Amino acid sequence: MASPPPPASARSQPSPRKRYQPAMTILHVLFPVLLLLLLAAPGDGTLLHLIDSLACKVKHGRCKKDFCFLNERRIGMCIFRSRFCCRRKK
């Protein structure tokens, strides 16, 4: 004699891991894409210049590569020491 099927509440439920699988797949694809977007191309240095200019903007200035203009004064160096942080004279 065969045993009756188990009640609905006792049936095996899908594991919670299967529910999160698509999200993990998206994260595995999204992370390399974001990494490639944030990395600067060789010789470009876009991300580094952005960080450099943000640090200077905190001091209310701008990063200049060679020199400050006549109506500006040098208030320091930018983070990577290759540029001057300049602000207009008051």
C-alpha cells in the first residue's frame, strides 16, 4: 500500500538561494562594467584629474597644470603634485 502524499505545508519549498540567483548574476556583470568605466585609459588619467580637481574645489580653487593666471594666486598643490591649485585674488 502506497503512502498518501504529504500535505501542502510539508512539501519541500524552493531554497532561498534560488530566489537570489538573478541578483547575483547581475552583480557579477555590473561590477566589471563599473570597474572599466572608472578606470582611466593609459595616458588619459581622467579619473585621477577628477579626484585632483575635487580636492582643489574643496579649497574653492581650480587645478592648473603649468601656472596660475595673473588674477589668481596659488593656494597649494593638487593631490598628485603635478598641478597647482589656484584661486582668484580677492
